[in-house]
Amino acid sequence: EVQLQASGGGLVQVGGSLRLSCAASGFTFEDDDYSIGWFRQAPGKEREAVSCIDSTYGSQDYLDSVKGRFTISSDNGQNTVYLRMNSLKPEDTAVYYCAADWGPCTDHSPYEMDYWGKGTQVTVSS
């Protein structure tokens, strides 16, 4: 079965950095056609799609407010996707989720991912 586990969240000061990890099981990055996205949701706000990476085309950024600050990457040998977050702002405070689906990012809406992991809390103090 496909399982995803997000980790790496915590409390960080404004301007700091964190690297989130999404460990995947039930499929293999090296052998399968996949896409994995990062999402976030703050209390009282709608869920936002941050970025996506797939086995065919690479990465895509969706959220203008984090472009230039957040970078998605993958380690295929470890079946893990990362989200490096730099220059963090209070408005980045949210629960961050990773999600996966079959096929490239461009073949479906970012919100149509079939598999979701437990989120990890990121809190940016002001």
C-alpha cells in the first residue's frame, strides 16, 4: 500500500530555514511513474498547493508567495521528497502535507492526489 510520512516541522524564527521530508513507501521512485506534491493549511484558511515533483518532467511551483524561497527535490534512492524552506515568514505558519498520485504533475489537478500523509506543523515566530 502507498504510505507517506511527512516530518521535519517545528518552531523557527522569522528568516530561518527548515527542510521538510516526505518518506514514501508502497512504490519505488526509480521504477514507477509518480508525482508527489507539498500542500499546506493554516487554521481557518483553505488548503494551498505549494509545489509538485514527478518522475517525468521534474518540479513545478504553484504558490507565488513562496517562489524563490521554497524548493522541492527528491532522493530517488531513499524514496524521499524534500521541501527546503528559506527566509520563513509568519504567514508560512501551517500544517504541511505531502501527497502522491500516479502519473506526472501536469496530468491532474494538485488537489486530486489520491494518497495523503499525516501533516507536520511549521510555526514561524514573529
